[in-house]
Amino acid sequence: MEPLEPLPAPQLVAAAREALGAGTGRRRRRLPASRALQLAGEVLAVAAGLKPALLARRRLEAALRCRPGPFVDVAAARGGPALCGPAQAQAIRGHLAALLAHLEAAEEATAGPVSCSEVVPAGWNLCTVFGVLLGYPAAYHFPAEEGGENCLALTPLRVFTVWARCPRIQGGLAVQIYSFSIPESLREELREVLDAWCDDLRDNFRAQSDFVDLCISSEVVSLPAVAL
């Protein structure tokens, strides 16, 4: 198969601005060119199977199978983060199973692709659900009534960043594919989950041709506050 021609950067920038530009007329905000190119790269990463997006069912099924559950309790009342206990993890799996059943029912109800669907998230922690849907190897969890308060302030966090170059975009743009964190104190407990996640990503990377030079890096940071 012959390599595809690089996509011209100006056309990608214009397309992103047209699709995502906010406001109208003089009040319309221009999306910065660098951000527009990153968005184009992320779309290509989805098409190449490196980012989950359209693979929601796959991510939900993986989280339901994983033992112990890759869920980190960061409730504000805790002295520090810890893996969710069995009862807590089972409740989260119940929410994920309900979402998976909803997606399957929505797909069965129509002959074409499903672009949107309404679901009532009774008691769900959306931070946890979206952590799973976005393809992170571990997702944070806290009581929904706490409104996002957590115990991660000044807690050492290991931040993982995944980059790859995309020759499909003129200049071989470096695209950030993932960025997520786990508490450094739980690194050993989550090592098996992290290793499996990295192996799966490398397998997906070898199966595509739009990106090259995969780089998975990490660093430890401590922040005065962490918004989830």
C-alpha cells in the first residue's frame, strides 16, 4: 500500500475552526492553529484505534472484567487515595453495566449508527464513568454529593503522557494521545493494570500506519489542588 499524501496544515486548521469555532459574526472566536492541528491529530488517533471514542463498549467491557477494579477512591474525607473496596467497586460496575446495556439497546433499536442517546445517570459518578470511557487504565471515584472535592491536594501523582508523530499531517505533527494520572502511592498496586494497558496500546500502535514514534513518559507532580 502506498503511503497517503500528508494533509495540508492550513486546510486542517480551517476545517477545525469551521466545525468548532464559537460564536457568530464579529463575536466568533478563532481556534488557535496549534490547537486545531492537535484536534485533527486526535481525530486521526481515533480512526487509527489509538483513542477510545467510538470504542465505548470495548472500554466498558474491559473495566467490568478487570479484577481488582481499576477504581481509585479519592473521597475528601480520606487521609489519602486508595483502591475502592469490593462493595464500592461492585456499585461502580453496576453503573457501567447499566450504561453498556443502554448502549446495546440503543444500537438494537435502529438499523443505522447511533449518534446520540439519552440516559438518566441515577447515582453515577460521571468522573468515574468518563475516566473509563476515555480509556484511562484507572479512574478516580468520590461520593457524588461531595461535588468534586477530593483528597489529592499535595498528593504525589504520577502523570503519564502518550505522544506519537503523525506523518499524515504536514511536518509530522507530534500529537498528545493520552494524559492521565494515578497516585504514586498506588503505583505498585496498579502495576499489572498499567502494564496491560501499555501492552494493549503498543499492540494497537503496531496495527496502524498513521502514527510513528510512540512515546510513553511519566513524571511525579504534587499540586495544591486537583480538579476532577
